Amino acid sequence: MLRQFHKMHGLGNDFVILDARDAPLAMDAGLAARLADRKRGIGCDQLILLEPSDSADLRMRIFNADGSEVESCGNATRCVVKLTGARDIETAGGTIHGDVTGAEVEVSLVEPRFDWDQIPLAYPMATDPVPMGWENLERPHAVNVGNPHLVFFVDDLDDIDIEGLGPGIETDPTFPERINVNVAQVTGEAIRLKTFERGAGLTLACGTGACATAVAAIRAKLVSSPVTVTMPGGSLVIAWAPGEAVTMRGDATHVFEGTIEL
Ligand SMILES: N[C@@H](CCC[C@H](N)C(=O)O)C(=O)O
């Protein structure tokens, strides 16, 4: 069957979006990984499937490039808000609210969680910071913003071999659901960030990674809210106060529309 898809990106973090609200589509890890493959498929960091929702405007399912289905994706949510005009989006990580504000899209994720079993970690342990290290990356802050993140604050981001260290941290047995790995440098009142994403590797930007990093930095009083987080693909403005949901504002870009035989 021929299916229409949209290729979009948020700061270079790219998506293939399939709208299955009117015509159901059976997605599994194998098909998602094939479509995400940049040589054999269409190519993207995450495959996004839109389905009907009973509680929100639509339901968004998120598959990483390796085929794993996950709970949340900040950059894709901004793209879906721009594409569909949806305001309330159901995800496995909670309902996300979105709004188009001029050329940008603002989304409000869930309230961050910090307990060891909410990240989740495999054992009861402090999360702020986690008393562990991997070579020159030590004592990360663990934050769940709908999906699980570790945030390492370093003096010089350019000194860190994130592609070398990322796979071992992502799959460390301490993290039973694997984990997204963020390495951040605070520069005055802003943050520089690179993210090694669970199931997708190093990406040009990670929206939930930017949120988790900003939350960890605000909690540690390294910066104040709102804060600009700059990634290789561009910047997001993140706002958060304790006890509230974290919000993110930034670009969402439609690249092209195509069809594929499924
Ligand atoms: N790129 C995303 C996050 C996608 C999911 C993540 N890799 C995970 O496994 O949790 C974003 O913009 O938030």
C-alpha cells in the first residue's frame, strides 16, 4: 500500500512522520528501523506515527532509528504541532501541550521527575548527582522529562569524546531502559549541549535533552530560567520552575512530502 509521509526536522534532528489517524498502520521495530535507515529507507533519527487519541487531539508514537519505541520526543512534538495544528498530544511519556508562536513552536512537556525509580535506575541511588563515572564523565544528574536522561556538566565540551563514551553509558546495566546521554557546558547564562541519544546516537539536537539539561542546571543554580540551550543544529529556549512542567520554544521545519510503498 502506498503511504504518504512528511519529512521534518527540529534543529537538524530529523523525522519521518506517518499520519495513521484515518488509515491504521501496523508499525513494529523492524519496519520503523527500515524506514529510518538512511541507506535502505527514507532516513531519519526518529520515525513518528500519528494515531487517533481518546484524551487528546492525537496520539504520537515515537520510534528511534534502531526501531525501539520510546516515550517522548521534544523536537518531533514541535514538528507535529506545526504540521497538524494539534494543541494536546498524547505520548507514552504523558500529554504534551503545544502552540505555534510566530515562526516558532512552544511545547510544554510533563513535570520533570528525579527519583531513582522514576528515571529509572536499576538500584536505589542518589540522582542529583548519580555517584558514578565513565572515564572523564562523572557524577551526572538524572532527570526524566517523559523519557530518561543523564546530564554531565563539563568545563569544556570540545574535550569530550561523546561518540566514544556514549554507547557504553547508554547501555550500562544501571539503566534498565537504557538512557539518553547529555554533555553540557555552562557558558555564562547559556548552555552548550551535545546529546548521544538512546537508540539514535549523536544527533544535531535533542529537545528533551535540552529540557533535562536546563532543568538540571536550574536546580543546581548554574543558570536561571529561561535559558538558551545551544546544540550543533541550533538553539532552544527552555523555561522551568520547580513543581511545574518544562517548556521549550524553537524552530520546526517541513522539508518535503513524499510517498512510500509499505
Ligand atoms: N530527539 C528527541 C528524543 C528522541 C527519543 C530519545 N532518543 C529516547 O530514546 O528517549 C527529542 O528531541 O527529544
